[in-house]
Amino acid sequence: CGLTGLTVSAIFNFHSLLTVILLLMCTCAYIGCLAPSLLDRNKAGLLGILWKCARIDERESPYIAVCCGAMAFSILFIQ
């Protein structure tokens, strides 16, 4: 039925979904360091998700760093 050319998105691939979430949190924390007012004024709504991701990464940074290292190892050597 013409389904041979379809690719799997990150939503349906758990490994890719974890990679996207980790990158989102790290990117939000980096943006929060460069321009804190950009994230702090958007604490509600859709952009509030970015503020929450930055806060999670700031508070849980040792765990996020270990997860990023494990994800990088997995991508480089296991896949």
C-alpha cells in the first residue's frame, strides 16, 4: 500500500525520543544561561515548557550529564 518509504519519527522510537528530550533540556539550560530573561518571562503556556526544561536541567545537572554521556555512548558504539 506504499508504506515502504516511510520513516519512523522520534515520537515512535523510544531511543530517539530520549535523545530529543535530553537535547531539549540541555539547550534550554544553555539559553537560560545566555539570556535568563527570555525564559523567565515565559513561565506559563507553551513556552513555559522550555522554562521547566531549563529548571530540570539546572537542578538535576549531574544526572542529566550522566544521561547525556550514556546516550552519546549508546549512539556512537551500540547503534
